[in-house]
Amino acid sequence: MKSVGRKILLFGLTAVMSVSLAACGSKEESTGGTSAAGSDTAAAKENEGDVTAGGTYTAGTYTATAKGNNGDVTLEVTFDSDAIKSIEIKEHGETPGISDAPIAKIPELIIANQSLNIDAITGATNTSNAILNAVADAVNQAGGDAEALKKVEVADNKTAGEAVEKEADVIVVGAGGAGLASAVSAAEEGASVIVIEKNPYIGGNTVRTGGGYASCDPEAISIHEMTAGQMAEIEGLIARETDNETVKGWQKKVAEDMEAYKAEGKTQVYDSLEYMSLQYFFRFSQAADPELLYDLVSKSKPTKEWLGELGFEWTDSPSLLLGDTWPRWFSSVSAHGGDGFISVFTDAIEEKSYNVEIIKEVRANELLTADGKVVGVKATASDGTEYTLNANKGVVLATGGFSANKEMLIEYSDGRWADISKLQTDNDPAMVGDGIKMALEVGADVVDMGHLQLVPTCDPKTGDAYPFIGTGTNLYVNKEGKRFVNELSDRDTLSNAALAQTDGIFYMVCDKNNAGVGEDGTTYGGQNIQDLIDAGIVVKADTLEELAELIGVDSAAFVETIEKFNEAVKTGSDPEFNRASFGGDFINPDGNPGIFEAPFYAGARTPSAHITKGGLKVNTSAEVIGTDGNTIPGLCAAGEVTGGRTVAGLLEAMTSGRTAGKTVMGK
Ligand SMILES: Cc1cc2nc3c(=O)[nH]c(=O)nc-3n(C[C@H](O)[C@H](O)[C@H](O)COP(=O)(O)OP(=O)(O)OC[C@H]3O[C@@H](n4cnc5c(N)ncnc54)[C@H](O)[C@@H]3O)c2cc1C
């Protein structure tokens, strides 16, 4: 697998990117060819005396730094006396995948237009602005006039090309995790595949994730000792009332397993396909279709193994993740986050020379049908070029959820969240439900559309889940300095509890050992901890009293809360909130969430719209089901665009994507 650790990735291999003027054509072409007429345009200045709007520069190379999404972006800009000649990004901690487009495009556009009047890339605004701000700084250092360059008009190069018509066995809409999984899975069956992606970058929400993949693996999970709280949870779930015969069957099987477990004197954490299904069924409103849910759970380990065969390097020890009580989450050892779930497929496509073409900046807007079958997709490129994509075998919709579409969230709201209009989201702005709308037009049915999951641990200023330190299983403290919830509750419970606190805000608290900050001051997410402190996202202190003061909560109440929590960590018993486990978490598998050793950290958090669990009705083969109850020939759907399982995330994206690729090829 080519992917390397995020810290290395960010500060080493991909961080250096250079664009030279030579690569973009001569100065005459770049200035004269791209500027509109007008007294302050680069072209006009050039006519006046061969000087761009930025004025003259003291030739040389200048270093400048500006704040990006995850900290500093540092670049070098080289000038001759009258032009910006090259921009080299030297160092950054921006999110891989999402930052690729601004890093590739913004320097190129600045140089081609000799302008700082460049639009930020949607979905990557902070990275785009960091590059623009740092170049502006370098312009001023070189004696130029950055303000004047911000007014230089940029030619609108968005002229639609000739209409494009293409054909492949399979057309996949959306290059996130599910889309790429289905593309590779279909390619394994010999398919030619075209994947279209409306963003200028691939990865969707998948690349934004913390990278946690839930898998049912009873042997792997048995490295953990079962706690009294976990045992109580099993007994509680066996006893829950249900009318559903399938679910009753799961309860019976788990009860039998537990009898044997006790008889054999076992002490490790128990897991089984039936238990994981049972947990998810009751945790998520009992709304799941049991057949779909069990299918998902059954495919978790085989799909994990498939990813491993493709080159994904898994962690050995499963651990806890926000919203779960069972330590069954695996991640990549080499890529801390979601990028491993994208690069595993792009690497496989390249290494195995699969016939898969990925076309970016092309948005699907209609499904083409013939004789009741879906036979292709109509799409439009960002420059207006029309695309007709014909599918010999079928189409896979993998367009993700709709958390970034406020109107749809409100329209389908089931009343679970009181004031959706005020909610921010941590999603990529592309998640607006395109696939659902297109499928509804060809008669598809939808299920559970109101089931919006919030994630409680987002930044109150931006709504984003990252950057941060620690994980969602750390200690939560409200503005009164008090703990208010069992931090291992399901996400709906956590979000409801968080929204009920003063200002809907709480503080996530961690210490030296569970903050995920390395010796070099780099966080698990690859940022410099000092950048997060400077940005006001995290506060750091050497004493608990100082930490309380920095976040503005009552010091005595705060210290008392920490002492009680630490006691619960030490004894494994939490009489106040009944937390079932105090074992290690996702980024600290061998540790605990106690607040024992300085430095101590805290940061304000609030819930954001995170996952839309409802979506297109599908069967276990990923075929889309119509309102007439029949499958729609030629149409599959995978990932968060689907509904019925009530378990979305990487597990759903990977398993259903793999299935869709096979089904569409008739396997
Ligand atoms: C911040 C964050 C952290 C998360 N962490 C985790 C985690 O640790 N573990 C976990 O299991 N889940 C996690 N999730 C949930 C998980 O990211 C998603 O459920 C999953 O990635 C969805 O995969 P997908 O392939 O269905 O959609 P996506 O990965 O979102 O991909 C959909 C793609 O379709 C494209 N698209 C949309 N419309 C069109 C169109 N009309 N034409 C062309 N392209 C289109 C989009 O641009 C996008 O690239 C997290 C989510 C977020 C937001």
C-alpha cells in the first residue's frame, strides 16, 4: 500500500508542490490572455509599461505563512522584477484529499492570471484562503502591491466544450468510499468503469472521517476484558421487548452463547453477528430492516479482509469509538483518518491497471432510462460541458448523504431534533442528496428519511468535527464544570444531552496520555498542537485549576468532577453515569480516558448534522427498490445515499459498495 502515515504524508511527500510560470506559458500569454479590459487589469498595466498590477518586485524568493484549516500553510514565492514566477507549498497540515484541489489549482491560477482575485475552492475554503493570504504576504515582502493584485480581474475560462458521450460497462456516480469500492469491485469482475465526481477532488465525506471501521471479529475483540457494565448491557438487550421474530432469534442465540460463556468461565469481551446486530437494532430506534442490518454486519469482516488484500494495513487491536460501548473499531496503521479508505482503491486501480476512469468536476443530474431500465447518466461539467454516459450493465449511485442540504433536512425531519435550521454540519458541502433526487425521478422508494444523526463533538464556530485532539470517548464537562452524560452513550443520547447544556456547549477534556499528541507536538490528526491552541480550538494547562480558568468554568466544581471521574476510571465503576468501559479508545488503544497527567487539554464542542441514515430503499444485493416494491433494473446504490440499515459510515460504504460492484456485473 502506498499510503504513508499522515504526519509523514503532510510534512513530507505531498507537501511540496511547485507551479512554475514556464508550465503555464509565457508572461505575455498569461497576462494578456487572461485579463479582461479595464484600467486596473494586468493586461492594461502591461500595456502601460510591462508591469503587472502588483507593481514591480525585488526579484528573489520569499517565504510566507498563513493559517489554513489545520494550522500553518507555509510557501515560497519566487518573483522576477515584474511577475510572480513560481509558488511552492513547503509545509502544511491540511486534510489530504480535500486540500489537493486548492494546492494544485490556486497557485496555478495566481500565476496564470498574475492576480490574487481567485475564488476559493468550494469545500476547501480555508486552505484556498491560506494560500492566497500567504502569497499576498510574499507579494508585499517583495515590494509589490497585494491589494492591487486582489482587484485584478480573472478571465472566465469556463466555456463549455463540445458535448461528450462516453460508454462503459458501469457508470458510478460519486468518488467517495462507496463509489470507489463499487468501481474496484466491478473492475475485479472485468468491468470497464467510469466514475464521475462533482468535486474537484475525490473522497467525499469518506476522506473527512476519523477512519474508524466497525467489524464483528469475536477473536480480535477478545483481547479486551469484559466489564460489569458491558455484561449488564448484554443482559439488558437479551431482555428487551420486541415483536420482530428475527430480532427474537438474535436474542435467543446471544442468550445461549452467554450461558456457554459463563459455564466456560470466560472473561473477555463477547461478540457475535447476532449481538452486533442486536446492539445496532436497539441503539438506532429499532428502525432497521433486520435482514439488511444482519447482512451488513455479516459482511463487515470479509470486507475488511478484502480491503486488506487490496493493501489496506489494519490495526490489530480493535478499540472504542464515539457513540459505541463495544471496542470493535479498527483503523489504518498508516493513514490516520479516512484517506486510507480512498487511496486503497486509487492505488489498486493503478497497480492492477483496472479499466477505471475517474472524471472530476462532472455532476450527474439525471438517470437515463430505456424500456424501464436505467441505462446511463446525464451530467454537466463545471465548465458547462454536457456529458452523456452510457452504461452497458448498469449505474451505481454513491452520492453520499444530505446533511449539507438544510431544506431536505427540514422537509424530511421526523421531529427528532428540535431546531434543524440552526444546525451546522461537519459534512463536505457536496452532500446535498443529488442521488436521492435523481432516483426518485425514476420511481425509487426511500426509507427512514428523518433519521438524522448528529455528532456531539464539533467545533462551535465552524460546525466541523476536526481539527481536535483526543476522541469523543474522552470526558465531557459542561460550563458549570460538571459531567452530564455517560460519554459512551449512543450519539443521539449524547447530542440531546449536549444540546440541553448551557449554550449547547461542553468541553472535551483529556490529558497527556489520551490527547493523542506526540512528543513532537503533532496531534493524531497531523496538526501542530500549538496551532490549535493559537486558533483557540484547544486550551492547555499544567494544572486542573488553570485549565478550568482558561475555559471559564468554576474551578472547584471542575476539579471535583475530574477527581470523581478518575476514581471511576481506577475502579471501573461509575455509579453516577454507568459508563460501561474505561478502556483505551480509538487513538489510545492501550490506555484509559482518565485525567491524571499534565499537560491537560480542553476544547469547546457542540453537535452538528453528521450522517443521514435514511435514503434509497435497497435490498442486500444493493439493488434499488421502486415504490411498486420491485427492483429498478440497471440501478444499484451504495453508501450513505441508501437507507434501511440505520448504520451508515465506513462499514456501510465499504460493504455495500463492494456488493454493488458485483451485482451490477451480474455476480
Ligand atoms: C467528519 C466526519 C467524520 C466521520 N467519521 C467516521 C468514522 O470514523 N467512521 C465511520 O464509519 N463513519 C464516519 N463518518 C461517516 C462517513 O464519512 C460516511 O457515512 C461515509 O464516508 C459515506 O461514504 P459514501 O461513499 O456513501 O459518501 P461520500 O464519501 O460522502 O462520497 C459521496 C461522493 O459523491 C459525490 N457526489 C454527490 N453528488 C454527486 C453528483 N450529482 N455527481 C457526481 N458526484 C456526486 C460527492 O462529491 C462525494 O465525493 C464520518 C463523517 C464525517 C462527516
